[in-house]
Amino acid sequence: MQSPRCETSVERWGLYELRLQGPTHGNPFTEVRFGASFTLGHRAVDVDGFYDGDGVYCVRFSPDTEGTWACTTRSDAASLDGHTASFRCSVPSAGNHGPVRVAHTYHFQYEDGTPYRQIGTTCYAWVHQGPGLEEQTLATLRTAPFNKLRMCVFPKHYRYNENEPELFPFARQADGSWDWDRFDPAFWRHLEGRVADLLSLGIEADLILFHPYDRWGFATMDAETDDRYLRYAVARLAAYRNVWWSMANEYDLMTAKSTADWDRFFRIVQQADPYHHPRSIHTCRGFYDHSKPWVTHASVQHWDLSRALEWREAYGKPVINDECQYEGNIPNQWGNIPARELVHRFWLGTVGGMYVGHGETYLHPDEILWWSKGGVLHGESPARLAFLRQVLEEGPVEGLEPQGRRVAGQAGRYYLHYTGVHQPAEWSFELPEGQHYRAELLDPWEMTVTPLADDLSGEFTVRLPGKPYQAVRLLRI
Amino acid sequence: MQSPRCETSVERWGLYELRLQGPTHGNPFTEVRFGASFTLGHRAVDVDGFYDGDGVYCVRFSPDTEGTWACTTRSDAASLDGHTASFRCSVPSAGNHGPVRVAHTYHFQYEDGTPYRQIGTTCYAWVHQGPGLEEQTLATLRTAPFNKLRMCVFPKHYRYNENEPELFPFARQADGSWDWDRFDPAFWRHLEGRVADLLSLGIEADLILFHPYDRWGFATMDAETDDRYLRYAVARLAAYRNVWWSMANEYDLMTAKSTADWDRFFRIVQQADPYHHPRSIHTCRGFYDHSKPWVTHASVQHWDLSRALEWREAYGKPVINDECQYEGNIPNQWGNIPARELVHRFWLGTVGGMYVGHGETYLHPDEILWWSKGGVLHGESPARLAFLRQVLEEGPVEGLEPQGRRVAGQAGRYYLHYTGVHQPAEWSFELPEGQHYRAELLDPWEMTVTPLADDLSGEFTVRLPGKPYQAVRLLRI
């Protein structure tokens, strides 16, 4: 037996990795089964490993409990079977709150109970752009307001996205065609590195496992290849605590797949992922039935930000409108709304009962549009989304629940009203009997908070600036 | 027999009036039947007359054909029966195009074939405000862009509408209560005068026959009184060529009435009105079934200006969104959208396949809000609606038919594209094969028309300013 390479201490929700030398003959990707069981007391967690090339087999584990974990490998290859190791799981470092979970039915929190207020963005193909642009993207994200990023595993072929990436998930055969039975570990190590980069920035990586924008054949693989790809992805990536699984972007444009395929994909991911990261699927037109048990939250593409209640009721889960059209000026109507309109939509979604996602699509001489390639942000919305995120993080820990038309909060404690396109110069409120509140005017575009009144109760009227897109926050005193 | 007072020449679609002295005993409103038959050649049109007080019985007629018309009265009162008269119907004067008719299924034109492009406004209670304010309203309308005005017969009781009018449709009894069997001719003469004032300004009077905003009992009259009121209104007003009949404003808020009542009202008006003026009914929430045969066009209240196709399909008639929320700043959300938003909604409705109505509700120290009382306009939308009206009047005579998403026109001849909230910096079009067009950029807010290209064909892309709320007009050359 070889001595496993392992760290002896891993923080809670960190990543423990065990690497072993094993067989190199035949096809290690398909012919060798490898995994490990991680135990703490009487609890055991079985985890799939994966082949990482060059004779190296790897298994990763993210411990959710402090203490000393033991590990025993299992394999049908004798040289990989029955290795043991142990490591200590220590307290999480500052900023490590664990993976994101659904909480209070329609909201999210980290596993340590810290609320998670999703302000997402999209850089679909950012990991396929090479080091220069990718590092620039990370530098941009460092000061951006986003805490989730939607990104594709497969490269993207689409308008403004014609460049050939350097690395691909699958290996090539001698004739240049794909070897569907072998992955390219270099691609996956690169992808994982980027997921880890996002983790260090506190950003959830919403990994899009399939998508229709394809010229290489990844959108039309056979079922066996699809399933093996999914298991490989989950084995490699599930131990990163910031991973989310998005089965697809615009799944309904992938005509080669049936609903039964998507159901199967969900079940494979659900069964293989020991940590139960958030799982959803993003659509172009008709929605997938998000009420299915393996879906943790509804991932929606819709321009109408007032429909959260309908979807909450239909699915009984958090709703994220991951694509409500992007700030930009390209000809496509999904990519040319003004910053003010996007900020408006974030606020509408917020008071309507859902979370919203950002994207940016300004024409660029070198076709570097944030929405797909990353780079730098040109728009005016991100600063305003930082303001919104701050407002949300100062809000009730249970999240904002719809309380009527364009008002959300927690009844009897906190109300956030939003005027939308309306411009009342006077606004009347009726507060619960016997309660006292203080009122503030929030300007989502100017990013200002102005006191309106210190002590209000019952029915009252406040004067407002008579301009649209204003909010009033009522805080119980 | 008395000699009838009559004019001997009336222009086509003008108003001929015959007045006779008759019985004054009993109740002339309910006990005397009076009318006339107007004949031209072998054609006869039977018209109801009405009692105008002080022993005077009147019948009005609006001739639609030039020539010499003969008139014979009929009555169960001997002194009113069998009078004859004749008059010459002459050519219409400049600006007199006849009553408005539905044309090309979803549009309107005057009876002489001139297109009518509805740009409506609302001054619900303007005729109940007294001469000073009413004259000011007319002065405002003289230079305003509106060619239809929604106005109530009954006075209005509502927020910002608390003043008691001087005149009422019904007479009072000695104890101050209403005499439901007697009308007050002074009220009706005043109302008719205002309808005639609008006619002289080229404005259609969309007369609202019932409404729920009531403290006097007019919203809860019994069926017999309702019906008598309707017949009296039609007998008095139908001969004004600019009259439209709106059975109600927000009819569904009038809980004392059933759908059967509204159906009956429509039939009474349809049967009594020899000219078949436009007929509709305006709703608050659920729509009346505008596909019923007595409805000429759908009168809609809705903030969503993108739904014309749905309503066109449902009803097969023109759609007027008479209330898409008003420019203003009052607390009520139906009355506090910015001018830009209202102009945007007009354009959205236009390219979506409907006509739209304006209203204005700015807070005013004396509660004089245009939407109800008239007065002066404070807003920024009317100038822009004049621009839109000009664009429409320069468009195809058949009207603008939806041609896709936010584009309307006549296929192969004229296309009007509107960006809405979108801000493309480039826009691509595909023109019908072999056709050449010139393109203009229209800015609905700045009210400018800028040439974009002189001769375009096939597929092409134009540069746009990258700001929202722009339009591109393509004209075949």
C-alpha cells in the first residue's frame, strides 16, 4: 500500500483531498471504481472518487462537523482499495459560513445560519477565456456586489462567443475527435481552480452542467456519456462548498433531451452529491416543473418581476429570476435594458418575493461582454445592486416576505415599500395597531437613505419626492 | 296646429331640431309619447323626441345624406301629432367628417372615410364644475392633442371630488328628494351645450351613462328609472355626431346592477340611437364580454399595454385602453405615473395594436385635478401625445396592425418599431424581398424625427442612440 497524501487538518466545510497512485492500463476513467467512506463516530459518508490522470486517483470530502474523521478507500482495483487516513476537522475560518441552504421556505442561508441574500450575475463562459481575461474577471468580482455567478462547464458557441477555448472537458482522440470515454483532467483542474477563486471571494458558483450553445457536440452526447460526465463533475466539484448545480441554461432549447433525461440528471446529481448543494434548471420559455422533489429552488428567466407569488405558490420553494434581461445595448432585447430598468427589476423582484440576477451586455470592439466572457463591468447597475444587497442584509434574518402590492418584510416588524414606476408625492400607510415605527426614504438609484419620521403609528401619510423608483423602509421601534 | 320652429337648412351630420308646444298637465316626461319620422325618398328614420320643459317638446335629427328631408311628428297627444316640416341637408362644413365608425376591424374612421386616430383623455366630472372652470377646460382642450374625452352624465363623488354641482339630471321634489319621474331640462341643456362645445373643437364626447362614484342615489336607481333615463339621454343627445356611449365607468364596481342589466342597457341604447354611435363599457377588474353584438369596441382599463393581441382575438373589435393609469403624483397608484411612463404606454399600446387614453392627476391645493374636473394641464405628456397623434395621422389609412413584437404597420408598406424600455445601440431589420424603404429615427419624448437611411432593402442594421424609448419608422419608397 502507498501512503496517502493527505492534509491532517481541514476546516469545517473546507476541502479534504486524498490522492493515490493506481492503475494506468486500460481506461482508468471507465474501468476503475474508486471512492471512500468518511466516518465520524457511527456516522459514515460514502463519496465517489475520480481519476485525475497520470495514474492518480483522488477523492474529495468536505466535512460538515468538527472532530476527527476517518477515511477508508474502496475500489475494485486492489492497489486503491482499503487505504485509511484520518484528519481533524477544525473550526471554520472567518468568512466561511458553509454551503448555502434553503431556509424559511423561500429564502437561503449558509449552513452556519448566516442569511444569504442572493445578488447573482452571469459570466457564462468566463473559464474558457484564458488567464489574462479570467484574472481580470476575478479582479472585477473582488469589488463587485455579486455573491453568485452563473457559469458553464462546457464552452459556449453563440453570438459574440466565437473564440475556441484551450481546454475541453473531454480528451481528444488521435484524429482530433472527442474521446467520449476520457476526460481531460487539465480542463477540470482549471475549472476547479476558478471555482476555488470564487470561493475565496465569497461567491457561489452556479455551475451550468448543460447548455444549448454548442458547436462541439456537448449538447447532443448520448445518455451514457451524459451520465458519466455528470458523475465525474459531481465527484470532482461537490466538495467545494460554494457549488450550486444548474442542470442547464435554457434547457428547453436542447431539443435532443427529453424531460425524462432532465429528471434523470437531477436524480444522478442528487444521489452523487453528499452535500446536497442547491439544484435547479434554467429555462427559455416554458418552465420545468420546479415542484419536483429534486429541485431546491426555481431558477427562472422572465422579464416580469411581479410574478413571484404565483411561482412561490406553484413550487413552494425560493424563486431566483436568474435572467430578467441584462443591462446593455446589443440588438437582442434580452440584452439591452438600461441600468435603471435593471435596478428597478431587482427591486420589483425583491418586494415581490424573489431574488434576481444581473448580467451585462454592452457592445465591445473585441466582443468582450461581461455576460459571457467577464472582464470589466461598464454598467451603472452594480453599484446600485451593492446598495440593495446592503438593504437586504440589514433586513430581517428570515428574509423579506411579500406583504401586499410592492411591499415586503416581516409582519409587525419590518416593511419595505417600493413605488416602482409610480411617483406619488404623498403616500399613506396603515401600521398594525399599537406598534410604533420609524420611516426612511430609500433611493435605490442615488443609493441614499433619508429619515422621514421618527415615530409613526396607525394611519399616516408621508411626503415623498414625487419621483419614481423610491422606497420607504418602516422599522419597528 | 302650431307652426313648427325649424331651420330650413342643416349640414350633413349636423343637428336638425323641431320644437313644438304641447301638453303641460300631468307629467309630460312619462305621460306623453312624442317622436318623428324623417324621410328621404322611400327611406324613413324614426326618432324619439323628448320633453324639454315649459310645454316644449323637441325632436332632433342628424341627417347622413344630402337632399331634402321631410319630417312628420307622431304623438299620443293630439296637439303634437302629425306636424310636418322639411329641411335641406347641405354639404358638411370644413372639419365635419361625420360620426366615428369602426373601420378595418380594429380601427376607426369618420363616416366620410377620414381616419380617426383616438388620443383620448378623461375629465369625468367637468360639466359639473360651473362656468369658470368649464370654460378654462375648453380653452385647454383647444390646444391639447385630444380627440376624445370621457365624461360622466351623473355628478361624481370621490376623493378630490366633494363639491356639490348646481344642476342634476333629475328634478327635485318639494322635500328636496329626487323626483325620479321628472328630468331637469336645465341640466340636460347644459350637458348638451358642453357636448356641442367639444364638437366644435373636433373632440368626441365619450358619455359615461352610469358610474359607481355616487352619494346621490344615481348608482342605485330602479330598473324602470334606469331605462327611462337612458331613453331620455339618447333622445336628447344622439343627434350630436361626436357622441359615444360608454355604458359605465368601472361598471363592475356597481354592485346593484347585474350583467343582465348591462346587457339590457346596451340594447336600449342600440335600439334608440338611429346613428349607432360607438358603444362600449369600461371596467375596473374583470372585463365585460366585449364580444357581445351590441359592443362596438372594447373599452379597457389595464396597466399592461402589451395585451392588445389577446383582446383583439377575444373580441374581434377595436381595443381602446381608456385607463392605463394617469400622469400625476397622487397616492393612488392608478394616478401617479410619470409623463415618460404614460407616453411609453401610449407607444406600447400603439405598436401592440390598440388605442390609449390619457388622464392627469397632480395634487392641487384646490383639488382641481384634470382627470375629473378639467382646468389646465400641468403635465409633460400632452405635447408628446400630439407628436404621437401626428405620427399616427401620417401613417397608413387602414391603421397600424401588429407585425411582431413592438412593431406595427401595414405589411409591405409601413413599419413602426418601438424599443420600449430597451436601449439597443444597433438594431437589425429584415425587409420584404425586393422592397426598398427609407428609415427614420423617432424620439417620442424629444418629439424629433431624424433620417437614418434613404434606401434600405433586405437585411440591414442601423445604429441607434443606445437610449430607451426610441422608435424607427420604415417607409416604403
